[in-house]
Amino acid sequence: MKPNIPPELERYLALCKRIYERMEREGTWPWPDDPDQPELDSTDSDDVVDSGDNPLSP
């Protein structure tokens, strides 16, 4: 049984899936699993914000 998902969300998820599949085909998926090439990981740990510092975080 398919969950009741709004059509807007269905279209958005379909778009995300198409983008992901295209990036996989092109080899441009941004999070490589190659530990020998950490420079390919775009996330610098100094740029990550700890959610505990967020005053709006529960």
C-alpha cells in the first residue's frame, strides 16, 4: 500500500531521484567513498555547526 503523499512532494522526490541518478551516471556524486582522496569531500569539519549551539534546537 502506497502512503498518502502530496503530489508536490512526489514531484520533488522524483526530481531529487533524477538528479541523483544523473550525478551517479556522470560520476559527479559529491560524496566519494574513497578514503585515499579526502580532498574530494567538500565538507570541512571546521565549517560544520554543532546543533547543540543552536538556541532553537530542542
